[in-house]
Amino acid sequence: MTLDIRQLTPGFGAEVRIDDIARFDEAAFSALRDLWVTHGILLFRDQELSEGAQTALSRRFGELEIHVRTEYLSPDFPEILFVSNMQKANGEPLGILADRDVGWHYDQIYLPKPALGSLIYAVKVPPEGGRTYFADMAAAYEALPDDLKQRIEGRRAVQSYEHFNRSYSVPTSKTQKARTQDVTHPMVRTHPYSKRKSLYICPGMTTEIIGLPETESRDILDRLFEFSVRPEFVYAHDWQAGDGILWDNARTMHRRDPFDGRHPRLMKRTTILMPDALAAPF
Ligand SMILES: [Fe+2]
């Protein structure tokens, strides 16, 4: 089965031209999953995706996360997280992250069992701003200078949701804090499907390398962060309402530009967790 695609950059990202991403038969879905693993990001334009359809499509890739920020979940489908600056009828925020910039991060890197992918569907977008950038951490790892590769070989790093909140989000409640204790993960992650290695660190959530003095840890992380967001590894996306982007969270970190908060923006996200059967190589 061949799907009609257009590359977004020479080695990273593809637009899949399809009328309705909710209606994949088994053969098309299998082709779609192969494209997702190969390209790291898949873009679908002009979609009309209900919350039920988004949840059902995402679940075909694996178990879905119920995000710890329960105040921002869809009342009808708790697998859907609202990313938005809009307000509920009672004046409380509808979604997470409002209108500010959001620094480079991997979704759910702070969980013991991290995310395999995320699907975001754009419902409302502002006329400008709010651009999202994706970095190909597999290409970045492969291009790393040998000395840096050797210095992180076999090492683990600390991942902290609280670190992210301090810069980009509002504090978690006591209960949420208990569910988002810092974890460690290998700094280089082997993809469960492609077996390619990726850098599995991000400025927004990675705080230190285990077993190294603080200054050395900071120095290495800073060098890695600077290297991995070079333009040749990054795809920048300007959203249109109706866009859906499915990205590989074992290979891709992302960040967002701020936008004028007087304009409403609403994105709906589902997050696919690493299947237990595939967790071993990680
Ligand atoms: Fe994110």
C-alpha cells in the first residue's frame, strides 16, 4: 500500500495527502506507521477530526496516556489534552501552556514509561505566531562529534517535569507533584521499531547527567542542546486549522513560539505510550 506523501525537509518529516485520517483500513494503517517511523513527523492537512476519531486513531498506535494535568483534559475523552489559551465558561483556563513560548522538550520524557508518539490536531489557530519547531534527534545523534558521543555513552540523565513547569507552565498540585517525581533515562535511546539511536535529552526537562560533576554535566548538556537544534535538524511548522501532526516521541523534541493571546488557539493532543513489549531495548 502506497500513500501519497511530500517530504517536509530532505531527511525529516512528511506530509501525507489523505482525505480523512480517521478512515484507515489495516493496510493503509500499516503503511502509515512505517512512514511515521521513517520520517519522524507526519503532517495531515484539512482534516475534520472529532475527539472520538482522534482517540480511536491514536489508540491504534498503542496505549494512550491520561495526562497528569487533569484540569486540562477533555470532559468527553480524558485521553485528549487541551493545549490552549482559551477559557472555560467559569473563567478557568481551558488548556495548558496558554500563549507564551514553550522551550524544547520531549513529551512525557519525565515518566518512567515514556511516550512513543503524540498526535496534535489544530482546531483554532491565531493569524500569526505559535509556530512549532521539531528537532530530529536521530540525525543529531548520528552527526555528533565522536568525543561527545563517547562522553555520553552508557550514561543516564535526570528528567524533571517540575523543571519544565518553573519556566513554561503553572505549578502542579501536591497530588500531581507526587505523580511527576524526577526520573532517569538513558541519554541515547534506541528506537523500538527502527533501531536507530536518538539523543534523549531536552533543555526543558533534562537537568543533569548522572555520575558527572555538576560543571561537566552542564557543559556537556549545553553542547548537546546547541548542536541538536542546528537548522539542518529542525522543521518549523506554521499551523492552519485542520492540521494534524503525528510525531515520533522516541526521536523528536519540539518547542513553540509565543503568540498574541488576544487570539484563541486550541490544539487537542493525544499521547501514545511505549508498549510494554517494546520497552526492553529502551
Ligand atoms: Fe509538547
